[in-house]
Amino acid sequence: MKYLLLVGVLALGACSTTSGDTVARDRAAEQRTVSGVNENGERIRCEYIRQTGTRFRERVCRTEEEWSRIEENTDQIINDGQGRMAPDNGPSVGGVGG
């Protein structure tokens, strides 16, 4: 019985160590950015972005102005969506709907 418990603890410890190392390595890779200047003299920033549903990252390069516009649009969408949640009116007659 003690042997079985020891094997279980070691297996769980090995799993958490492996996934933690993988997560740390993935985060470090995602945070890598490359900067430069394009032929028009605009500052370019490249980032590695992970697409939903895949483990692979894609290198995306845009001007600083484009990155700023994306961030502003994202903030606006988040702020707009926070005030639009439907109120919970409780259960309706017949138990269908809300």
C-alpha cells in the first residue's frame, strides 16, 4: 500500500513539473518581440501570437501605430461589453427562459 501511494505521489509530481516547465517556456517565447524599421521609416514590432486551438505561435509584424490601434479597439470592446450584460430576471413561468 505504501509503495502504491509513493508511486502516485511521484507521478503527480512529475506531471506538474513537466507542465510547469512547458508553460514557463511558452510564456517566455510569447513575450519575445522583435523591433525594427520598415522601408518607410516606420517603427515595426513583431510578436509571437498563439492562435486559439493550436500550440503553435505565429509571428505577426505591425507598425507601432497599428499595435496601438488594436490595443485601443480591444479596450473599447471590453469597456462597451461590461455594461451590456442582460439582467437576470429570475425564472419565468413554466421554467423556460430567464
